[in-house]
Amino acid sequence: MSGPLFDEAKALDAADPLAAERKLFAIPAGSDGQPVAYFTGNSLGLMPNSVRAAVEQELHDWSTLGVDAHLSGANPWFSYHERFRETGARLVGAKPGEVVMMNGLTANLHFMMASFYQPSGTRTKIMVEDALFPSDDYAVESHIVHRGLDANANMIRLRPREGEDTLRTEDVVDAIEEAGDTLALVMLAGVQYRTGQWFDMPAITEAGHRAGAMVGWDCAHAAGNVPLHLHDCDADFAVWCSYKYLNSGPGAIAGCFVHERHGANADIPRLAGWWGNDPQTRFKMEPGFVPRVGADGWQLCNPPILAMAPLAASLEIFDRVGMPALREKSLKLTAFLERAIHEVAPTARIVTPTDPQQRGCQLSISFGDRARAIRDALQQHGVVADFREPDVIRLAPVPLYNTFEDVARAASAIALVSAAASA
Ligand SMILES: *Cc1c(COP(=O)(O)O)cnc(C)c1O
């Protein structure tokens, strides 16, 4: 493939300081046997090649040591989750001890709401977006019902203004002020999965606290995509999954952040299990839960080691490269995609905010009645993208393994359909 866009892409790839990272990943092949241009890392991130050896190590320890691997394995299983204490904290801008990897995302959201949604008196409502991811919607609703309250009356759903695609920070803040002392919890997405909007997390968290509410963030599309500062933005809790931008495999072990002011508070009601208990007394096998300090105190089960190993392999890459370097490339890659789309499909409407500070890598593009033809053209050209009814295509160029040439490939496939439409 050739043309000015490809020439420019090749020059940008040649100058990319992170270009070598791509070699660490398994890139699926298309029908022509060539690597696809993979733009769905926001749905399932690609496999780091190092995952195989990481899982193999745990299989080896299991097969050769049996139960003794809990203490004498290469990565002792007894304290396995502590491998993520530092790397997990750096990933999301937390202090060591504020992050724990456990369960799945929705499960973690439930555990967090069990602790941080405490309706009392007039303060019973949870503020969410109207376009909330369905699993989060079900989880929030079920907690309200679980406390014997009416879900409809106690969910405040935020909608963009008429004719707009994304929420304005000032409108979110106004809605919080208006809800005032009826508001128990604000629970929003860090980065919105459909529009790609990155919310002003510090401003919204502050507004929530001013109203006397707890504030939690679902960072499913934010973790590993944008630099987060969960501690400094003062969030009460956050949850995320690890199979999207974090490349840790289908159904990977999720993440959970609990601010240190709560982590040290043993009186917070929680759904407890033995792995959240102080390890000094865990094996005394006696009643009387003594939570360990920090996010670790919300663990229930002994961790699934075979599922934790890919996460360890993947976070090693994130930790070595660092979110600042990833963000730097991400800004360039997404800006290149944005410009290419404007060039090849000038009538397409990019739903994602144009301000780079209000988005991560993903662009959601509304193509109107050409959407299906474009989806087919992308497929034919080995470009893996995600189509959402009725007319939106989401493209997520991720800085670890996508190239500028991938972007040129997507743009040239879109150009073919646009040219045919105007011919
Ligand atoms: C991907 C995603 C989920 C998926 O939930 P799981 O519990 O991991 O299956 C939930 N919420 C949001 C916002 C997501 O983006």
C-alpha cells in the first residue's frame, strides 16, 4: 500500500521510540496471512508473548511442588497478589497498598458498593450516566433494591444536552450540586466506553465530596489507556478490568482501588473473606475478621494463580514503559487517526471529544448510512474494528502495539468507500 499517508506513517513509525514494543505481542493474521491492523484493544487487548512462560512457570511449580508452591514457588502463591502492590499502584496513580488485583470488574464494583454505598435518611441516591455500561447499570440497580429502596427513584441518570454526544463537566457538577444531600454515591466511567470521553475526574470527584457523597470510578476504559491519578484526584474507590487496554487475557483478573483513608478504617462495613484477613491470624482458622490494612482487606478468596500470571507478565511491560511514554505516543497516534479520518471522510462525525485532554486513544466515528459499507471494507483490508448500532465505528489505536501504518491502512479502506459513494 502506498500514497502520501503511508509515506508519512512510515516516517512516524521509524521515529517512534516505542516501535520495538510491538514485537512483544502476538498479532493475529488476516485471511492473507499478514498481521491485521488491530483496533479493538479497547475490547480485548492482544497477548504479550511473555504470558506463555509466565503461565508455564506456575504450572511447573504446581506439578513439581504441589502445595509447597504456596511458600516456595518461584512466585510464592501465598503472597502472589503482593506482586502487584507497586506496579498496580504506579499504573493508576495510587499509593502502594491502595490497589489490589482480584475478581472481575463487576464483582469488584459490587464489593465496593457494599462498602461505599451506605444510604441513610434522605441521602439515598446514586448518580450515573444514562449510557452506563449495562453490567454497571445492573449492579447499581441491584444495590439500591438490596437496601429495600426503589431503583428508579434513586438513580440519577445524566444525559448529554440535546444535540450533543458527550457530557459537559459543568453540567455534571451542576447536577451534583442540585442533588445535594440526597446524593449517596457518584459512580461514573473514567473513560466512557461508547464515546471515548475522558471525564474530568478531579473536578467531578471534588464536586461529589462537596455534596457529601462518595465518589467511585469505573476505569474499565481508562486503566492502561490514560494516565490516572486516583490518589490525588481523591476518589473513594475505583475498579477496572484487565483484558481491555491491560492485555491480560479474556476474563482477566480485575483491579480495585480503595483510597488510603478508607483502607485504614476497619469499621467500614464490607463483604469479608479470609484473604482479606490479617495474614498473621488467617490460618488460626478462628472466627473474628480482622481486615488487613489497605485495598488488600477487601479480598475474599485465595487468588487464581493461573489467571494472575498473565496480568503479572503484562504489567511488567506497562511498568517498564510507563504511562507517560505511552500517553505521549498515544496522543500522536490518535491525532494522526483523527486527521486521516477528516481527510478521507470529511462528512463523518467524530463523536469523541476533539480536546485530547478529554479522551484516551479511542475515536468513535459516526458514518451515517455508509457505516456498514465501511465496516465491510475495513474487514476486507484486514483492519479489525468495532461496529456499534446504528452507525458508529470505534477505532482504538493503542500505543504498545499499533503503528502509524495501521492507521494509514484503516484510513485507506475508509477512503475506498468514501470515493465509491461520491463517484
Ligand atoms: C468492559 C466493561 C465491563 C465488563 O464487566 P466484566 O465484569 O469485566 O465482565 C463493565 N463495565 C464497563 C464500563 C466496561 O467497559
